[in-house]
Amino acid sequence: FQAEDGIRDFCLSRGLGDVYKRQDVTLTWAVLRDQRDSKLEGTDGQMASDLPTSMVDEYKAYRQALRDMPTALSAVDANVAAYMFPTQPANSTKRATAAIE
């Protein structure tokens, strides 16, 4: 198995099944909610009133998707849902700085 960064796994791999077998499968929805809450807290400062409307709208949609996650994915196992977090808007701080300048 060769990782994206070019570092080889120390043991011989028998395919992707090995990767999945080595993953922790003890995730619960309580753990995912904690991760979700942390992501929400991390974006609190991104909602400044002087940001361009497009950026505010992106963050509102992202934050709403985070809030909706437990309900929207309730039928999905927590171990699968862990890979289904919404994507945070990219380069928001750089775009905000460029828009202000």
C-alpha cells in the first residue's frame, strides 16, 4: 500500500481491505456530534458582518448542513457518516482579505 505522500506502509498490504480492517470502528453519533460542534465553533468567527454576501451565504449553508447532519444521516451508521461531513468553504480568510483590499 502506498500512501498519497509516497510513504510506504511498513507491512505488506493485501489490498484496500487491510486499510478498512485497521480503522477504528467504535464511532458513535455522540462522538460525531462532538466533532460537528467543534466544526461549528471553529466557524463562529467567519460570520463577520463586513464579509461579502457570497461568503456569508456559503458559511450559512455550511453551518446549516452541519446542524442538519444528525437528522439527515440518522439512517446511516456513524462509521460511514464520519466520512460525510459537509465541506467547509475553501480559502475563506484569503478571499475575505482580498475582497476588503
